[in-house]
Amino acid sequence: MSRVRASLGTLAVLGMELMLMDAPPTTAYLQIYTEQRCRANCLFCSQAKDSEGELKQIARGQYMPADLEEVVRRLGIAFEKGYLHRACIQTAMYPGMWEDTVYLIGRIRDTCSIPISLSVFPLDDMKYQTLARLGVDQLVIPLDASTPDLFHRIKGKGAGGPFTWESHMDGLKRAVAVFPHVGTHIIVGMGETDKEMVELVGRLHGMGINAALFAYTKLPGTRAVDVVNTKPDIRHYRRVQIASYLLRHNLVRLDDMEFEGGDLTHFGLDEHDLEAVLEKGEAFMTTGCANCNRPYATETHDLVYNYPVAPNGGEINRIKQQIENEMEMEM
Ligand code: SF4
């Protein structure tokens, strides 16, 4: 394998692209190089078997083919200099994927000791052991959906794909026994309620699994466009973000939160403590592996779901306006 895909922002940090950035990536975002479509068929994904989207597209990110050896060489330098703190490798399901993944991880490890995250579908225990031995410190198995039913429709048989909720949950549980850190990605805005999303984040947290939130992004050529045609409601996103932050930091228990229908109506904190959480701004920053900031992975400059750096005072005021209705409800 002589090539690897890397996000444009990553290539810019590596000095292989020219790009003006207000928030450079702190993780190198890489994708295994293949010209094949993924054998899976996730409804929202550009690389899916039945998608007509571009292979280089992951959410809003453009992953350009680049020389693997040059990327790895420069990655070592960027890590030593403190520009990049993690390498994140995205995979796809195709014959040869395992060999390509092992090769890329091996080449990175031969060059430097940068922490490595691998995002992949569930693998067997032997492969988990091999990955851990090679130096993967964080395994990520994207659930993407927040309920078994939604999973069936967007990643499973309902979407013409091979995955099941049960095998993904099993893969995550087995990974917890092998890797120091295990995570998943969940897409907000696929038709779920606050309650479904927050309950899943809380359940995963209890299992030692870190859930990173993504905003659904409509991509040309994907079949999800026919099913979900809008960006997530920012108020829904903020409620889920705040609740997830409180659960992840053990500031509130799920039982302390209140829901009406599917809507979150009380975070389980008093007014003063909630205000302190909002003012801190951390709750609105990108979630995921350590040092992952995914700048503009799902955002535009006028609609930021996940902040790649801590939001400033003006941004926090804007966030408060976005959730004003919900705050009135609980104060
Ligand atoms: S959280 Fe960030 S670093 Fe971790 S797998 Fe997801 S995109 Fe990669």
C-alpha cells in the first residue's frame, strides 16, 4: 500500500497542502486508501456500497490521497514538535482492509510513538489483541444510531447493510477488555429523541465506553438524503451535548434528569450550577478520543455544533441564546 487518505486540514499541518485555518486539527485524520466502495451500506455514508457519493468524503471532511511514506514521515516530525497529538485511522469494509490497516499502523509505529485511534466495525478477539500489541490505544466502533430500531434502518438490514446492533454492542464490550480506551460515534439528528440519545450516552458511559457526538451532515449521493434532509435542530443538539457532558463527568446521574415525552426538560442541576457549566464552555467542545478536535467535520462557520477550541465569551452568549427556551423551562 503506497497511499493513504488524509484530511485536508491534516495535510496542511503536515505541510503538504496550503490552507488557512482558524483551528488546525490536533489529531491527524487518516483513512485507509482504497478505490473500492465499502461492503457495508450505511445510509449516511459517502463510501457505502450503494452510495453515489465521493470516496474522499467523510462528513464535511475531504480525505485526499497522499503518499503514505511522506505522510508517516511528516507525522513523526509533527508529533515530535507538538503539532499533532494523535493519529486517527478510519477504515472501510473491503477485501484487504485488515492487511492495509496493520501495515499503516506498523509504519506509523516504526516512525514515532504517537497515540493511535482506530475506527472500525467489530473484529474478533485475536484481531483486537493484534491491534493492541501494535499500539492502538483507542478502539472506536461507531454505532452512529442511538436505538436498535434506528440502527436497523440506517446501518443494518433495513439499509441493505450487514451490521446488527447486537454485534456492535458485543464488539464494544469485548474491546473494553482489551484496549485502554474504547469509544463510539453517535450521529445526532437522525430522528431520535433527546431521551433516546441521552440514555444511550449514559448507558455507554457506565460500560466504560466514551460516546462522541456528531451532527448529521447531508452528503450528496448518499441515500440518507431521501430520509433525513435537514441539519439537526441546534436546541436538540445543545440539550444532548450538555446532558452528555454532565453524565461523562459524573456531575449528574441519568435518574436525576427529567424528560417529557422524548424531550429533556431538566438537567438535574440547580440554576447556579448549570450556569457554571454553560460558562465553562467545555460541554460544547468536540468529544471523542483525547486530543481530537475535528475542526469543521460537521460544522460550517455560521452553525457550529462542536467547537474545536474552547468557545469564547461571545460564542458562549450565542450558545445560551440557542438554548434559551430550554433554560426558561428549567429555571
Ligand atoms: S473521536 Fe476523533 S480521534 Fe477518536 S476515532 Fe473519532 S474522529 Fe478519530
